[in-house]
Amino acid sequence: MKLISLKAQRYRSLREETIPIRDLNLFIGANASGKSTILDALRFLHEGVRERDFTPPVASRGGIVHLAWKGEDAWEIDLTVLVEDDNRKYEWSIRLRPSGYEFSVHEEVCELRSDRPPTLLLSADDGNGWWWSGEGRQVQLKQNATVCGLSAAAADATFPARGIAEFVKGWGFFDPNPFSLRRGWPGLESSRLDSFGRNLAERLFSLQRSSADTFEQIVTATQSILGLPAEIEPRESEGRYYFAQRESGLRHMVHQIGASSGTLRMLALMTALFGETESNLIGIEEPENHVHPTALAAFAAYLQKAKDRVQVLVTTHSPLLLDFLNDPSAVCVVRHDEQLGTRVNCEKDADAILKALEVSDFGLGEFYETKGFGS
């Protein structure tokens, strides 16, 4: 299953925008252009499915009042994703309707066919509705007004769109924080890497024992990008996890608390790309942070490699990363308009851009800096 597009209306800085999603997606733009809002909209849907209710993701973003577009009164917040599973396409849409500091949810799932009108598979409003069972009957839904109907219907093994819930639940979003990466944070599950990397040591410890090849791939990839570490040794002591790394020229291993910010962050990103095998879509925030610019060349190669297994979405400020990727079809320029909010321009003719670069002797990043890209 793959994500084809995201349509957002009145969600934070996204007043009204439809964003195509490919195997590899690089969103580049200035500060406050709305790059992170794109990933956050997808993360919001992921959290709603995982929690089976939209109240937790709304609360974690400051409440429904702060989730809505600020350019005008937002009577409704709409998010719609189009997904493809083999030759079948499905559309899942949610509408959040604010009422003071409270909200309710309207939700629909449709199957889209080229040879017939859309088939409504699920409809819910204020917690009341139904889904269509594969056994040929409607199953009634009656829960609270903020419930995720897709999650509820996915409990029915015969629900035709059940795979969408599993697909969205498998998404992962990562912005590893060096402060969090240096310390072990107990109480987090080891089966998935935490978004901020707080359980990196425990995740590596688990991977080394459950999938030694994957663990070695993560270490080797990090070393090829940064030149270190030569070795990673995950350890456990009295229920707490940490790791030590071997660096060239040093007699003793370096505890993770003493590792560089760039090393820790890149190790976490490689763990996200290659260790999260259950994830089918991965979002990464600004991978250039804390990393030497020349390291982005090897990192770009690993992005290209990862896209064969998982859809990858990356936000960045770095034109240099565009140069190293050299793939105009992957790049979307994100700009902020005072009236229209976040605008996303994805190049429709990648071959023409490549020919223009060849003639001009520009790199793709340089081309973006001249504002030629997406104009």
C-alpha cells in the first residue's frame, strides 16, 4: 500500500493544499514556510489511528483552537489521504468541527474505481455511523464524538478497507534530538524507535539480538556517512540501556553521552531508515542539522536506497542536499503566502529540469537558490 496524496484544509498553516506524495519526497523552504506542517498533518492521522481517538493528538497540539488555520475563522479542519493498494484506490477523510474548546469528527472511507462511482465503505458523524462489512452487511458504530471510525472498523477482519488502518498505524516520524539521544529514557517500548530517539540505545540493543544483519547495516551506514563509529556496542545494566562506540585512534570506547551530536543524530536516522522494518512511510525533519555538509552526499545515497522499501518524506533547508540527490521529481518547494498560507510546488517535468541543469552546469540546489525551480 502507498500514500498517493494528502489534501489539507485549514490545518495549521495549510489553508487549502493538495500535496502529491511519491516514493521519495524532499520539502525545501524557508523557516515558517510550513514544511513541518505537512509531516505533522500525516503524523496527526497516524496518532488518531494508533490512539483510536482524535482527542490525544488534538490535545498534544494545544487543543482544537490552536490546530485551526489562523487566517480566518475556521469552522472545519479537513484532512484527506488517497492511498493505493495494488489496483485499488481508497480515500480516507476526516473533518474536525470545533465547538468552543471541544470538537467532533465526521469521517468517511471510500473506494475509488475508474469504472463506477465511489463506494462508501464507512461513514461516521459525532461517533455515530456504520461501516460496510465484507460479509455484505452494515455494522453500526456508536461511540464518543471524537473516536476514529477507521480504527473501530479495522477490528472487523472482513472490513474491505482494514488495510488502511494498518498502513497508517505503521507510519513513523523522526526528529532525533541530541539531548534526548545522549540519555537512556526508561519506560519506552523497544519495538519502535521513538520520534526523538529517546530509546535509541534500547532499540539498538534489541536489533542486535533480533536482526544482527540490520544492526550491522545501521552501523556501517553511519560509518560510511560520517567516518565513524568503527563499532557500536549496545549494553544493559540494571534495566537501563546505553551504548559505547569505538572511534579511530582511541584506546577506550566512548560512552553515548560523550558522542558528538551529529554522530548520535545520524545513527538514529539510519536506525529509522533501516531498523524500522514495520514502517511503510517515514518522515524525517531536517537531516542536515548537526551534520557536516559533505556528509550529506552519502546520506542522500541512503535516502535513494531506502525509497525502494519505504516511502520517505524529508524536510530541509539545505540546497546542498538537493545537489547530492539530483532528482527534481523528488523535490517540492514550500513557500508561505500571507493570504493563502503554505503553498507547495512540485516539479511536473523533471526531465526538462535535468536538461536545463546540464546546459547551465548548475546543481539542483543552485537552481533552487536562483528561484528557477518550481516557478
